[in-house]
Amino acid sequence: MAGGRRPLWLWLLVAAIALTALVVYLVVRFPEAMTAEENRMSLVAALLWVGLIGASVVVHWRTRPGHALRNVAIWATIALGLLVLYSYRNELGRLKDRVFADLLPHRGTTQGATVAFRAREGGQFVVEAEVDGTLVRFLVDTGASDVVLSPNDARRVGFDPTTLDYTRRYSTANGIVLGAPIRLKRVTVGPITLTDVRASVNQAAMTHSLLGMSFLERLSGYGVSDGTLTLRQ
């Protein structure tokens, strides 16, 4: 052995024995984790990566020890960072929801079967819903008896406003308006999904479609507190 160096195969053998010992320990310590086929495949993939990285480190250590040590430090830092992120995954998830709630208030913040929306300037609540596969932004209006689609949103959802019968009369602050009765197959807001929702298409143009009582009254509960609207399935 020139220069007192041990042969490469010896280093690889030691690494293989250490890896095998680690696997045996994990299997004995956590036997329930190996019952699922997915977990076993994940272990095999992880071992292949560890073996590949370990072999690379050994080769680099023999040829360029300084570079090898630097690479080990980099990978150790990455692994530690990933471990910290995983440990705080719940807190980071809540932080993400808070950021999105501030930047995109119409998306809402979901928790279980509940979704909450923060008020816009003026105290109004805008809610984004999926209506028959199309995203529509609604202004929440507890004074509206039905869900009301603007003509533009109705077209996007799949209705032709020019062919509808405007037989429904609504009393508003601006007087009597006419709407065409329709049924929406599916309305989804966050984790909440309602089917066969009573609605109408407004005859006149509207800035926002309205999320009225034909949706809200079918929920188990809704309410406003501290500038936040909460909807419960």
C-alpha cells in the first residue's frame, strides 16, 4: 500500500458494512415501517442514493481530501436544513396560509371543513368559487336570496344569456331587476362543495356575481368576526 493508504475496496467494504448495520438497526427498531410496499421501495431508493453519495465521497477523499471534506459539509448542511424544514412543516404551512390570505384574500384559508376569508377595504368579502369547473369571484351578499351570476360570468360557466328567460324579479337598492332562473350543478368554495344550487343570471351587467342565500343557507354555519368571514360545510 503506497504511502500507507488503504486500498479503495477496503473503504467501500467498511462503508457497505456500516450501511447494512444501519438498515438492520432501523428494521429492528421500527418494524412497522417496513410493512408497506411503498415504504420498502422508499428505503431501497434512499439506500441507493446514500451508497452513491458515499462512494463518491470515498473516491474524492482519496484523491482530493480537501474537496471531499467541503462536499461532506455542504451535504450535511443541506440535510440539516431539510430536517429543520420538515420539523417545522406545520408552522410553515400556517405561515404560508397567512401569507396567501393577505396577498390573495379571495382564495381563503382552509382548515378542515372550514374556510375563512378576510374582508377587503370597505368590509366586503370576495370569495373565489369553482362553478361547474369554472373559477368565478363572488361578492358575498346575505341580502340576495339566490346566487346571482353576471352575464359575463354566466357565459364563462356555459350559459348563453341571450337565450334565457328573465322571469324572476328582484328588489334591489336600485329598483327592480330581472333574472333568469338556472341551476348550478356544482359549486365549490375551498373544502365546501354543494350540488344543484339555485341561481339566476342577471339581465343587466354586474361588477361582481353575488354569493347569496341559496348557497349560504345550505351550509352548517357561517358568520363574520373581527373582519373575517367563516364558512362551514
